Amino acid sequence: MCASYEARFGLRQLVELFAAAGAPLALRGGLPNLEPIGEVRPTDAAMAVRLVDGAADLVPMRFGFPPPPGRKGGPVINYRAEGREIANGGRQGRALVPASGFFEFTGDKYPKTRWKLAAADGAPLLLAAVWRAGEAGEAFSLLTAEPGPDVAPYHTRGVLPLPPALWADWLFGRRPTADLLSPPPAGTLTAVAAPRGG
């Protein structure tokens, strides 16, 4: 499952992609300064797209929900998609997380081999996510399912990059969760070794 991802893309690129997908970004908070980030890790602040007053908007959130009450451990960064219906509401709902790639690890001994999986066409990936508002602000968790053929060699679960044709349906809740969340077909993603510091 995805424990970190890369966020290297420009605001103009995102604005153009979302406009073409039928979910133009409102940018009510002004134009954010999107600095390229080599690795977004749990508890880091990052940008996500969710509905704000009925329009798609780019908002800062924390990567990972706080653990449930009474449970020790780190933040909930991955959330199983199977068997869930995710609806939009005032304090939670559907989101898309822009990424230029995400990281997985293979191997049984330290240091494990780190891989970056990215779109084969070089475009940003928009990862399906769920967001919640809490005492510490808004946070998101990446949705996961059985891996598709591009992810299966690297992990037994996979995040869910959605194709642009589904972004508006996902964000605006036009179709049930199960109709939209499935692993991408073979050849959608490419993997390259990505050692830290390399």
C-alpha cells in the first residue's frame, strides 16, 4: 500500500486537466503556491481536490487520519475501498489527491528496493481518497483495492488512480463508489527503481 507519494506538477497543468474533465477548479482560496515535493509522507500537509460549496476546489489537508479513539499507532493513510459507499457531506467525503508518482517497496531485507510508479503517459495521477474534518483540521486517506497488473509485482494492495473521465463523477457523487473504483488496466503505470538519495 502507498505510504508516500511524489507531488511534482504545476497549478496550470492541474487547472487545465480538471477543466477538460468537466470539474473546473474554483480556487476560492486564491492561487496556491505548488512547490514540487519529492516525497509526501504521513502527517505531511499536501493538496487534495474536494467539493467546496458545490464546486471542485484544491485545498490543503493532512495526509492520514488520526488513529481511531483507543487505538495506538500511526495515522490511517490507506483505507480499504471494498464494501464501502463513500458519500459527500459537510465534514467528510470524496477527494482526489494529485500525485506525479507513488512509492512501493519490494524485498525481505533492509534496505528494501524502493520503486516509483507513475503514469505511463507522464501526466499527473489523481488518486481516489476519502477526506474528513477533525479537531486538527482536514485530513485524507488514500483508497486501496486489490492491485492491478502494474502494481501486483510490488504490493498485494494498490491505490486507485482514476482516469480523467471519472474525476467529475467521483467528486460530485454521481455514481456509486463500486462503479468508479477499480485498478487501472495493464500499461497505465510504469515502475522505476527510486532509491532514496538517488
